[in-house]
Amino acid sequence: MLRTLHRALRTARLRIPARRFTAGIAALPPTAREAFGTEVSAEEAVAYNRSRVATATAVALYRSGYVLPMPDDHLDDAVHALDFPYSVPSPETRAAIRAALAVLEADYTVTVTD
């Protein structure tokens, strides 16, 4: 009985499940190893792969009509919907997604076409 009461008293959480993007997914660029070979430094690989995830995610969000501001969990869901092999994007990756999406929103020459 206490368990049932505890469940009833917990605050409700609304979670939007990850779904496929309506306008399709941008082609994913090669990984750092594929783009630079084995000579790339660890710092360069991290920066490249973070930018790769952020740019592809921002393009998919923009194509599907999403705009800023977006909570962290929505950005996490977007990364998961693109099938990137990371369980949770880092705060730096989320910031890069927001920056790329802001650039797309601000540039009036960028439009979504069918």
C-alpha cells in the first residue's frame, strides 16, 4: 500500500518520445578517423566529431521546423533519432547544436524545400 501511495504522490513528468524527423535526415559526414585517417590528434577528433553531430542534428531540426529555445532532453532525443552511437550528448555538443540551429534560423537565405 505504501508503494502505491508513493507512486500516486510522485510528480508527473512529461517526456516527448524521439520520433523520426518529418523532413528527412541530413546525410551524415564521415567520422574523424574516416576524414583524417589515424594521424588526427585526440583533441581534433573530439572537436570534429562534436561539430559533426551538432551540424547534422541542427540541419535535421531546422528541416523539420523546430526552433530555439529547446530543452536539453529534446536535443538528446534528436541526437538519438539520428542514430548517433552516443547515449547522451555532452553539454558542449548541445551548445554546438543550439549555435548551429541559431545560425540556420538567422540566415534568411537558408530555406527548406520539398
